Amino acid sequence: MAFGRREVEEIVTEETKVWVCESEDCNGWMRDNFKNSESDTPTCPLCHSSMTQSTKVLAVINNYSQNQKM
């Protein structure tokens, strides 16, 4: 009975710039292309601590709303 099997899609990953919370009690992080472009260094949305830039290997996600102007 092979009708229930689905082909597994390959997840494309790449090294991505992220912002990581500096607080030891918080595991918050966000992708660089999803941060608010108004500030150069964002604050953590979970604990409001400062964040530092780092990299992680993540699945590729495009933020198309960043390119659109209203």
C-alpha cells in the first residue's frame, strides 16, 4: 500500500544573519530581515533586553513585505 506515502520535500537551509538576546534567562532571537528597520540594534521582543548579531543555519524564508512600500 504505497498510496499513503508522500515524497519528502528537501528543506533548503543557509547561514542566516540573526539577532540573539543577550539575557541569560531568555532564548529569544529573530532573523535580521524580519527586524524593524527603524532601529540599528533591536531589543528582544520577549524580555526587552538588548540583542547582538550572530548567524544560524536556518531554513530559507523570504520576507516579501520588507520590499514593498506603501
